Amino acid sequence: MPGNENSGAGIPFRMPEKELNEAIRKYKGDLADEKFPRASWPHFCATLGYTEAEVKECMERGQERASAYYNRAVALKRMATWVRGQILSGSGWSGQVQSKGIFALKQDVGDGISYTDRETGTTAPTKINIQFGGDDPRGKKAGK
């Protein structure tokens, strides 16, 4: 894993842009070739040889165009969007692992985007909405 020698070194995300872009291309290809069943952000970070926190720090430091991290941050943000797309539509996230996918979508991986049921700007607890179809008798007992 290319990032391992740098991980934990106190210098966040030293992977060169060209190497990162190749790693992204390879990850997408490996998923298409079914070398692993589903894409996820933690798995992607691990294949880079970095922690999620180190990758997140690169995205945070790359907010401004003048930053040395900018191009890598953009590539990582695009990859985060791609991973979310896989979670929403990829066959590896269907069936019994759907609930894990929903949980994964609610995580902010560092690009500032997370899917949530919580109302914006509030500290109120997250709403839990359980729906039963038609005349399902469980609906009458739910929440009691």
C-alpha cells in the first residue's frame, strides 16, 4: 500500500497527485472486476495506506486553490461522491447490507456532506420513521 510509509508521520497525506489518481482509477477498476464486493470510504482509504482522518485532513487543507493539497483534495472529494453513488446504486450494497449503506451515507468523510434525517441547525434528536405497508398489524402496535 503506497501510503503506509507516510501514514502517522505527522505530515498529512504525502501521496503525490499522480499516484492518487492512479489509485482511484485502480480502485474503481477493481470494484468493476469484482475483486471486492462493494465500495466504501474506509476501504478506499485503507487501500491508499492512510487513515480516514489523514485523508479527511487532506481535504480540509485543500479548500483553497493556493493550497498544495488542493488538487488532491478535489480528487478525493470526487471519489467520496463516487463512493456515495455506489452505496446508493451499486449491487454490492443491496439486500442484507442495505442498512449498513444507510449508516455509511450518514458519515461525513471530510468533504462536508452527509445524509441525515436530523433537521438542519438543531440539536433535536434524529427522527425515526418506521413505516409498515397497507394493513400490516405491526403498524398499530409500533411506538407503544
